[in-house]
Amino acid sequence: MNSDPLVRLEEVKKYFPIGGSFFRRNTAHVRAVDCVTLSISKGETLGLVGESGCGKTTLGRLILQIETLTDGKIYIEGKNIVTADRNEMRLLRRQMQIIFQDPYSSLNPRKTVAEIIGAPLVIQNIVRTRRERDEKVLELIMEVGLRSEHLYNYPHEFSGGQRQRIGIARALALKPKLIVCDEPVSALDVSVQAQVVNLLQDLQERFGLTYLFISHDLAVVEQISNRVAVMYLGRIVELAFSETIYQDPKHPYTKALISASPIPDPQVKKTPIVLEGDVPSPINPPEGCHFHPRCVKAFDSCKKGVPELIEVAKGHYVRCFLYL
Ligand SMILES: Nc1ncnc2c1ncn2[C@@H]1O[C@H](COP(=O)(O)OP(=O)(O)O)[C@@H](O)[C@H]1O
Ligand code: SF4
Ligand SMILES: [Mg+2]
């Protein structure tokens, strides 16, 4: 792992306007991502966890420039994506790909594997004939553990795990540096999950890939991540090396998530913490620390001020008044 950041986010915000119309100015916003600052080093896997709706997918889409920023800065290899010109942007886009949770709905059912995986190669003029395309696709499908006879099959002829392999091969086609894996194994059976995670790890080593690995499942994230960022209602509440997050979590939200997740290491003592209620709406998030209505440790100040993300030990950041 190299310490140069491939991606750097500075005070990144994404507010989605809601309830507005052409005549009426928008009155409310969904604060999907609220002031996120973090870096992803070259060759690293950064896990991003948190309950549904906390802004994980939006954060990934902002990095990939599928969503535009409301505020803040994103640098890819030191280049500011907002000020990059069209040509630079095209190159940056090629370096970043995404793998989705549901490989079925992201694969066109009327196209063959050769057409699906070959599409980015054709669009970018990397291959010019059908034969060239099929040769390249063949290499890619072998790389992800599919077989040559799969080349002209359709998505419905594959199992869930195989479909995810097709999605991975498609993401690899343009030799990206970063892959945003958005819940890539959440729709798969547990036994298949491990195979896909192992494949992603092998490919990372072979091609020097960097991953942003998004999941609501802490156990999956632990296996693959070097560091883990925990997100709650648009904010990063804890960020640390993977072992630290599991062995020595500090934020009450992280503790609750871990106590609710099966931990492979029986040495780690767990006192179950019940996380009551759902994540509040990001339209009107609770004042102060967003987590206070559900926090067992909350005290008066938590309702007023917003805690900063503080470095409590080397590389271990926590956003909670208990650690000031
Ligand atoms: N295009 C959009 N317009 C309005 N709200 C959105 C849009 N995309 C996401 N959101 C809202 O932003 C919040 C974060 O969503 P998302 O990033 O998908 O969370 P996660 O991936 O953690 O489940 C949610 O409240 C969601 O409803
Ligand atoms: S700041 Fe207060 S409410 Fe927020 S996590 Fe810490 S103790 Fe709980
Ligand atoms: Mg999501």
C-alpha cells in the first residue's frame, strides 16, 4: 500500500433539493453527504459502512462524478475534478469504475457477455473488430473465473455469483485505478459472498487496484478493508484501521453496529447494545450530534453542538463529545 492518496475529499457536501418546483424555490434538502473529509490511498481498500440511507452510495457517486457536488472539493491523483477540463475529465472517468449490488438489474438481459463486457472497449475505440473485442473479453472473463464457453451466453443463464463476476469483468475492461464496490456481495448467499470477496482481493493484488468498498455488513467489510469509515446521516463518525474498528471501537454508533454484527473473533468481548429506532430523516436531521436520539451515552451538550472528527490515536478518528 502506498501512502499517496488516489482520492481526496475535502468538506464534501451533497444536498438534494426536494419539494421545489419551477415556480417555487426549493424549501428543503436531503443532506445525503454532509461535510465529509477523507482520503483513499493507492492500493488500499477503504470500507464504508453504515445503515441504509446514511449516504454511502451518494458518496461513491460523487467520487465517480455521477453526482455533482453541492460544495467541497474532490481530488483524483491531485487533480481537482471541478476544475478539470473535458479531456482531463474523460481520462479521470476511465480510471474509475463501479460494481453494483444487484448484478442482474445492471446487466442488459438482451446482450451477451461478449457485448456487455466488450461495450466499454468498443465505445473507447480500444477494439475495432468483433474478433478483437471477443479476444479481449475472453481474457477478462478468464480473469474473473468464468469460462470461454460463457462468451455468448445471456445474463439469465448465470447464477448470482457468476453475474457479479460479469459485472466485475466489465468494470476491469478499461484498466481502472479505482473501483467503487457498492454493496457488491449484499445480494449473494454467504458462501458465494466469500468467493466474490476473495476474487476482488486477488484482482486488487494483480492489478494494483484501489477500492472503496461500501456495505452495511461490518463482517464483510472487515475481511477486505485496510481502513473502515463509519457513516451516520451524511457524516463520518469514526475512521480507523480495520483491526482498530473491531477491537477498539470508540463511537457509540460503531459500538452498537459491532455488537449487532456477528464477529468472527471470539476473543472480542461483546456487550449487546440495542440500537433503537430507525435512522432519522436526513431532511431534518437531529440538531447537534445526529446520533443523540439513539445514543445510550448522550448528555446535554450532544443536543446542541456538532462534535468534530478528532484524532484520538494515530490514524483513529472519532466524532463524539466523549473523546474531546
Ligand atoms: N437523487 C436523489 N434525490 C433525492 N434524495 C436522494 C437522492 N439520492 C439519494 N437520496 C437520499 O439521500 C440519502 C442517502 O442515500 P444513499 O446515498 O443512497 O444512502 P445509502 O447508500 O447509505 O443507503 C437518502 O435519504 C436518500 O433517500
Ligand atoms: S456526541 Fe453525544 S450523542 Fe453523539 S455519540 Fe457522542 S455521546 Fe452520543
Ligand atoms: Mg446504497
